[in-house]
Amino acid sequence: MCGIAGHVSRIIRTSGQVAAVRRMNRAMVHRGPDGDGEYSDDHAHIAMRRLSIIDLAGGWQPLYNEDRSLAVVANGEIYNHVELRAELEARGHRFATHSDCETVLHLYEELGPECIHKLRGMFAFALYDIKNKRVMIGRDRLGEKPIYLVERPDEVWFCSELRCLLAGGVIPFQLDPGPINLYFHYNYIPEPYTAVKGVRKLPAGSYLLIDLEPWKVTEKRYWRLSDAPPVEGDPPTLIREELERIGDLIIRADVPVGVALSGGVDSTMVAALAAKRRPGLIHALTVGYPGRPEQDERSLAHETARRLEMPFHEIEVHPREVVELFPERALWRDDPIADPAGHGYYSVSRLAKNNGIPVLLQGQGADELFWGYGWVRDSLEASIAKSGSENGSARRGDPFRRLLPNGLTPASLKFAASRLSQRWLGWAQAHPDDGAPEDQLIFYNGNASYQRARWLVRRMFTPAFAAQAFRHDPSSIFRRPRPWGDLPVMFTELICETYLLENGIVQGDRLSMINSVELRLPLCDYRLAELAVGLRKTQPDHRLPYKHWLKTAAKDLVPENLLNRPKRGFTPPHKTWMTHLIDAYRLSLENGYLVEHGVIAPQAAAEMTNHRFRLPIWTEAIYKTLVLEFWCRGMASAAAQTAMSFTHRVPFVTSAADSDSRDGGDARDAV
């Protein structure tokens, strides 16, 4: 587990560019406190920070192949490295280390960029083919490991964290209005967008090829969940077989391993799979809250740990700590994410760090793959009903019938009631996608937070910022050409690419790595995901009980009393936390960064900071805005601490010409 950074240039690099890479690398010390390494020549400089997990003595990067014509820096774990190594050695490859990441080099020798298809795990790597003057930057299928990119006509910068790009002085801190609008709609920013102008994410399941002679940059999407082949057979049996294979892979480490354990099915299943392979050696870690409210599941977690003979560790999170760490935690997420549950991710990984446990397993991903969320199933049912229309636009003349998808199902009626309330409040006149072809919109965007955001941003943004922000249609993710095809598969892919990736996986990675802990997500294994979708293509399961296939597969791993409990995970007492946070920080908005830089209108900030004006819709708005406020302050500070010539006090761009000059001129010249 590491952080990686680098620069690739068409022309001969400068000492300033090398210094910028080194600044980025130093800023990632939390991702790799055990050491660093780098490779450099006239056109490329790649670097890494190391958190030692496998081959503690020998696995230092960069890693090289036999003749040192290939060099790689990598972040993450190649879970199937043992099997790959045996195959490669049988074909004559000679390994210099026992590092899991060395397999990438030898596979590339045989297959070139297509080597990425052989890798099973969570990873982001940069491989320099020195002989052929080519750099490959690859990312795992579900996006567990991040890559941020800054691309200019003659150079590419990359880094594991957005904050570290800014700390390196690669680009100024400049908000991008379109993605900020997306943030207020989703509580996160869907990839490939970021909140910083000129920076994007390499999408999950993709790789980038940079050819130096002649200069050419090519991006390829090598994997999509919806492309999984159909699978016949008994779903619980096949799923259980895959879970057992995953259990063999996820515990591979030369350091202690723990499980983030709640009272739910998913983490209990992961704990059982790990514990039976290392009896008495897998640790259980859990989070609780003062007074043991209903969200506190320590007693259930403790009972599971006792039954599985796991050493048990717990931590109690107090509201004052949540308040005190709020500004830093907003920055540590790396992206602005308005999820109060984030402190739970941070706390359990800090508990692991304090107990000398550098690897932590978590049960994330099962709800997204196996219908664990009611709102997703409701959205799917409403979309299925709507898809029955051969001409959705034919209903446009009837204002009431436009609220209903075809078919009177409980889900469609629920959505109709939600949309009718919006029209009654006047929200429908305020959303930016009124002109969208309504028959192409699936009902995924029917959740209440998304709908309220349409009204909020019109009240909050300054006119100048809104003029740019509203050019970006938040509903574009949900617009799909007719006919829609296999909607259950579409919804599975959609939630994995949005909510799972940008809310769950991103928080898990950043808030564990800030504590120098490697987070592994066994239920995000791509073969399990492909199996779920492949089975779904032959025998739809969206009307079965919640997570029916998975629960049946795990019935002997999870006690009966837990199988039918509603999922909570590390869900905190977030209403209490939000009250304390708003009371502590609301006055920060009135003269804060967002007002000063023309994002939030002063009147809107005044309304939000007025303690007596606390309608529920404004409570939500205040929390989102506070997260963004302190995220901006932290990112601006990171940018300001570099030795670069530009200042972090750059307002949002007001013209294309301004954007071009700032992105392509000042920052590059400084580097």
C-alpha cells in the first residue's frame, strides 16, 4: 500500500518539475510512512511512498524487471500475486523480490498493456517502459485506488491524492463551478470530475498510455460491470464458492490484519471468512457512541468476535471529537463529501493504527451488488414501470400524468408524490434540467436530497457562479437512450459507479490512509461483482427479499439473529452530530471562503447562519456548505504552502480565455 506521483513530459524535464514531484510525494507521507523511492530520466519522473504490507524487507519501489527496461510504482495490493508468480516463474521469469506488485512487470513483458486483465485486487500503478518510451498508468476495476490527472498539450501529471497535486504546485486551487453544482446534488462529485479546475480522475477500470516518441496520450476503458457474461446455476452456491476464494486472497499480508466489525451481515461474513483461515489472529475493531444509542452495535460486534475467537478492540466516539476534527476531516477526504458517517471510517482506522494493525477489512459493497438499499429498489421499480411506455413524451400535455411513470406500483406512486410536492413548492421551476427529454430519464434521481438541491442551489449561488455552474446538467448521469434494456443490470452498474465509488470507497481509502492503514474491501472484488451481474442477467433477483442470494450463501457464516436485522454498519448518530457541528461552525460561512470568492451569495450565508432560521432543508444545506467551506480552506492552504509563483486566491474562471491562460500558462511556467 502506497501513494504514487509523477510527471511525464514530451520535452526534456526541468529541475523545477522534479522538485514538484518530490513535493507531491512528501505530501503523501501518511499514505506511506515507511519510506519512499523514485525513478527519473529526461522525460519521466515517477515516485512513491511505501506502507509495508507484503515483503517488508525486499519490496521497495520502484520495482524493475530482469534487464531493468521496465520500472513500476504501485499503490494497493495484487491479491492473486501468489498464483501469478507461480505461472510466470514456470514460464522462465525471474523475480527479484516477493512483492505482489512485481508481478505487474513480468505480465507486462508478455502482454503489454493487456496485462491489466490478469490482475485481481485494488491497485493504481505507473509503469515506465523505458526501452519503448511509453508510460502506462492503470487503475483497478471498481476504483478502490485513486489516480488524479493534470493534462496539458506536452505533459501529464498524476498523483494518488488531489491535495498532494496542489501541494506540489502543479496547478492552482481554482474551483470548477460545474462539479460544485454536482456536489450539492449528490453530496459528492461523480468521476471523472473534480472540484478543482484542470484536474480530473482517471476513471475506474481504465488505463492511460503516454507514448513519448511521437507524443501521444490514449485512454482506454478496459472493464465495465455491465459487460459481465450471463451465468447459469444456483446463485447462493456459486456466490458462496466465490466468497471462499475471496477469503483465501484477502488475508495475504506480512503484518497483522483486522476487520471493521459492526452488528450487520456484511462485516460479520467478512470476519468469519477471515477468522477461519487465521484462527485467533484476525482482530475485530468496532465503533460505539456515548450512552449506547440505537446506532451503537458494540455488544453485537463483541459477541461475534467472541464466537469467532477474535481479539476485540473498541473505540467510543464523542460529539466533541467529531466537532473538533471536522475541518481537518473535510480536507482528509480529498474530495468534498457531505456524509456524516465519515467520522466512523476515520475512527475505526485510527483504532487499528493505535493497536498496530496496518490492514483493515471492511464489508462495503454488498448492499450495492445485492439490493441492500430500499431507495435503489424503489427507483428501479419506478423506472421499470416507466419503461413500459412506447412514447414517454406523449404524456407531456397532461401536467399530472407527467408525474407518474406508466403503471400504478407502490414505487411509482411514491415517486409521483415526491414530484407533486416539488411542484407544489415551486421546485420544478428551479431545476436545471427542465429541458431534458423526460422519457430518457430513469428514476434514479428521485431521492429527496437530490430534489431539494435543485431548489437550494438557486437560492445559494451568486448569479455569476450560477451562470457557469448550471451549464453542467446534474441529471445527465440518469439520461439513457431508449430502449433501456436490462434495467436491473443498469442500476447495479450505476450505483457502483456513483454512490459506492464516490461516497463509500473514496471515504474509506482517504480516511484509512490518513491513519496509514490499508483498507481492503473483499465484497468489492470484481469477480464477485461480475458473478452477481451475470446471474442477474439469467434470473433477475430485484423482487426477492433484500440481499437474498448473499444471505442464503452466508447462512452458516452469520448467526440467524443477524441475518434478518436491517443494515446499519458504522451509521453514527448523525442528527446529533450535525446539530453540534452547525452550532460550532455556522458563523464561519457568513464571511468565509465561499462568500469571499463569489460562490455563495452573502444573503444565503446569512440565512444559513441565522440560528433561528433552521428549517430542515437549510440544515442539510448548512452541512453541505460547511463541508465545502472547510475543504476549500484546507485545499487553498495546501496550495499556498508551495514555493510556486501563483497564489491560491484565484476566483472561479469567468471566461474560456481566462481558463486557458491560467491552466496552460502560469502554472506550467512556474513548474
